Amino acid sequence: ALDEAPRDAQVVLLQSLGEARRPEAVAKILPFADSRDAGIRQAALYALANIGDPAAGPALSRSRIASPLGERRQAPSLYLLYARRLLEAGRTKEGLEAARAVLESYRRPEESQHASEALALVVSTLGERALPDLLAAADSPDLSFRGSALALAASLPGTEATLAWIDNAHRSPSDVQVDILAMLGERGDAAALPFVRESLGSGDEAVRLAAIPAATALGGEAVLPDLLPLLGSAGEAESAVLKTALLGYPGALVVPEIVPLLEATPLPGRAVLIEVLGEKGARDQTERLYGLCEDPEPAVRGAAGAAVARLAGDADRPRLLAMMEASQGRGRAR
């Protein structure tokens, strides 16, 4: 009916043939992909993509290059649909070629969603064999595309992949190292722990900030001795990340390690140690914390006061009230 049908009916028939996904219709649909009528042309291209026959490849490829602007914007989605249908039909070689065509052609930031979808299609098809594609994508300056690649990488197991990512990180700028460290922490392969530990001592603060949660995820209690010394030179941002990491350990483990460091650790790390003592319920340190409430450093006094308030019981209320009154008196005197 296509040849004799009115224009609107042709559009409907083309769409219906595409939904039916009958390969024997491809030869009949192909001429309509070059129609001067944009509606007919788009209906034919959709039908060809959804059927997923290799014969439609050239027509769909032309639509990515030679079509009007609006159609070129639709072209990558159609080509990805075509790639997906090829793969579903067991035409792995052709499907991967189509997916990689999109992957290579749409790399600008405003197009990265197409490249991300294509990469996901490659990874879902090849699994661990998609590692070279992921490693190449991780070098992209496009943060969104790189993030998609590393999210996919986190789901692929294997020590061989872990070592490849470590090698990639060693050759990458710090912003890429940061993203790889986060991904390695999510993957959970302990083979990455030596590299993550090494990164705790990086001269780049952003790298250290990424290494801290990765180290705790991969090393657990074993990396506590690596984390505590970092508080001695940590700034505000690093101290906050270290506090989060320390709070993830059981109080019975972390409190005895913290107490000997209280006097020697400078600010802001010292305030972090005091806060952790309070949040971990270190009641045997209450008297010491009362003493720190008189410390000349405001940050130490504030952290100690908050910790004491957490640890104090009903019997401590008179003492706490006296401390508050004394603090308010000092404020009025100033």
C-alpha cells in the first residue's frame, strides 16, 4: 500500500513497518529514507533503525552527516537504536561498529550523552573485553563522559582491570587520578590498595581527598594507621574528610588510637580528634575534655564543649551550666 497511499498514510505505514520489525520490508522502505518530505524521511529512518538490518546502515549513516540540522540532532539516537537492534539479532560485529561510530563522532560536551549511551552499549556487549574502550574514555576532558566511563568501569571485576586502571592513573593528570581513585574504591578490589595508600601522600590535596574514602573502603581497619598521621598537616577540607573516615570505625578501635594524639596534633586536626571522641561516646575521656574547654584556642574550646555536651549525663548539668555562664561572662567582658 505504500506507493499509492496518501502522504499521511505513508508516514503511518512506515512507522508501523518499523514497529513490526520485519527485515523483508527494508528494501521497500529504503527509497523513502531519501524522500524530500521530512516527515516521510524521518518515519522511514526510524523504521530502518528499529528493524536493524545491515542494509539500512548507509542510509542511517548519511542522516548523521547530510540531513538538515534538526534531523542530524535526531540521528545519533536512531543510529544507537540501529546498533541495539543489530546486537539483539546476534549481529555483534555490525552492532559494535555502529555503536563505536557514535562513540567516535559525538564527543563535544553538548553531545556526550550520545557517546555515553554508545559506550554503555559496547560494555554491555563485551563485558570485561570493553576495558580498552573504557580506558580511552577515561582520558576524555569531558567530565560527564569520563564520569559515565568510570561508572561503567566500577561494575567490571578483575585484578587485570584494576592494574590497568592504576597504570592509567599514574600517567594521568590529577583530576583524572581523582576520578579513578573514587572508582577504585567503589570496585572494591584490594589489589588497588597499595596505589591508594601511595596516593594518601600525594602532594595534590584533591588526590588525597579522593584517596581517603577509597582507602577506608578497600583497607578497612588496616589503613587506620595511615589516616591518623594525615591530621597533623591537614587543612580544613582534608580534616573534614578524615573525620568522616574516622567516624566509620568502631569506637573501641578508633578512640584508643586518637587519645595519644590529642596534645601533639595541631588545628584543625586536633578539633577533629576531639569531635570524634564526643561522637564515639568516649566517656572515659570526659574529664580531659572538660579541661580542653578552657583551652586558649577557640576552635579547641568549641569542639571540646560540643563533645562534653554529648558525653555528659544528668549529674553533669550543674557543671555544664557553670561552664556556660563562665563562657558568657568572658564574652561580655570582651
